[in-house]
Amino acid sequence: DDPVKEIYAAKAILKAVGCAEDGVNVVSCPTCGRTRIDLIGIAKEVEQRCMNIHGKKLKVAVMGCAVNGPGEAREADLGIAGGDGVGLIFRKGEIIKKVPQEQLVDELMSMIEHYEA
């Protein structure tokens, strides 16, 4: 792909291994038969919207289903898990709230903005 994307990939790798001083590390599941949302599109949107967040060091999970998502991503500071028309917002694997699917990313971004460890 475009060589500029290599810079973003390098930054993502540094975040993933804990070498970045701050920023949001977005992780996602690989999808499966339980996925009922546009997981790849949502993960890309979350990643894009988190790209310029500084002053916070967070792991954010974007998971495809509410069945396993929160538990599998319990090490994430915050996360979302998709469903049929609704999704879950969770913190450290604990479900905080259920929101309509079209509000899922905006609600996650609000939680990231107000997150305090």
C-alpha cells in the first residue's frame, strides 16, 4: 500500500508492544459467524478517530459479538461489542451499557474522551 501507511503501522506496533508513551491502541477480533455488524468498517472508523488522541494511554477493543467480546477483551481499558441493531460498551470486560448500533462508535469516543484510569 501507500508507503505513508507504513508510518501508521510502525506507530501501531509501538503502541501494541507498550513502547509508545501515549495514544490509543485499537485491537479487534478477527470476526466469526457470530459477527452481526460491519466490524472491519467500525474498527477502521475507531482507529481513524483515535489517531490523534494524545495524553492518554489506552487499549480499546472493537469486538464483533456481545456473546464473547467483552470477556475476550477484558484486558482492554474500554471496548465495544456488536449485536443485532445494538451494541455493548464495556470497561475491563464489565458491561457498562447497551446502545443502539448507530450510536456505538460515538458513545465509545465519548467514553475515551472522558476516560480516567
